[in-house]
Amino acid sequence: MLSLAPAVAIVAILTASAPCWADEPKPLVAVLVAKSDVAPWEPIEEPEKLFKVVHYLKGEEPRDAVTGFEQVKGRRINCRLTEDQPLKRSHILAESRPAILIGPQDGVRVMAIKISDKSVTEVMVGKRFDIFATFKEAGMEPVTEMMGKNLLVLACDRGEKGGCAFSLVVTPEEGQALSRIGKAVNVQLKLCGVGEKSSAKDGAQAK
């Protein structure tokens, strides 16, 4: 009867000397993902508050993904991001883009605000409009005020959860007035008619 001991010994030696590929884990890649909806055009000064880090296996991460907070700090994005959506380098505006949006005139800046869908049915990028807000205090009659006149729309983005975020060219005074809009019980927009006199902010153009 033949002995199987030599064959078993050879198999054991080959097994011990063979590389153990299964023990080599794939490296992970960190990707920034939106914690919740992120509005476009607003400066991202604290990206840690807007994005979280999600790790993907190398080779399975989203293409063109942003991998560090420093890549987006102080920058702006060109579209709305929804919750859990990965941030990509193509979403980030070039550093020269804000200067193009704001234009050559001093004292003008871009401001993003949010209002309800019903209020923005006529708003289109590149057009101008007047904005009115109605405020109501307890025990008082509602009061409607003009918050801004002949404002230029640079971007308009409807969110999946309702509401619309859009960016306007404003002076510091107009920006201060618009900061109160969050307390309004109603907001109305009136599209400016063709031929109306342009404001001093005509130097700012969306390209």
C-alpha cells in the first residue's frame, strides 16, 4: 500500500509558500458628501458644517470626487446638492468666477435667498424683478414692504423638498433689507418690464 505522507507534505509546503492575496485589503478613499441640501453660489466658508466624509473602496469612488475640505473651503458651487450627494470637482466654480458674476463695480455682491415655489413662477435667470414681502406682528395688521427693486437674477435652483434658492446681485443696503425676508409671512415677485431703466448694477452680468 502506497503512503500518502509525501504528497501531503508537498501540498503543505506549497500552501505555506503561496501568497495570501485575500489578506491584502483594498485601500479606502475619502469623499465629501452633502449632509443636507447645499445651495449654489453661496461662499462655503465652513465646509465641515455642510459636508461629511464617506469612505469608498479605491476604484469604486465617484469619478472626479472631492476628497478634502480644503478643496472647497472659500469656494462656491454651481448647482444644488441634495442630501448624501457626493461633491465633485466639476461642481466647484473656478476661483475667477465670482469676479465675473459680481462685475467691475465696487459695492456690489451676490446674495442667495430662499422662498416658496409659488413665488418664483416667473423668475428666470438673467432677468430683473422687484421683490415684496409681507410682515405680520401679533395683534397688528399685515404690512407689505418693497425689499428690492430691479434686482438681477444670476441663478435659480428648485429644491426637491420644495422652495427655491436663487442668487441676486445686490448692494450692501439691499442685502441688509433682504436679510429680513426669512421673517415674512408672504413673498411676491414682480418681473420688471422691458424698457425699464436699469439700475447701477448693470455691470454685473451672468456669463
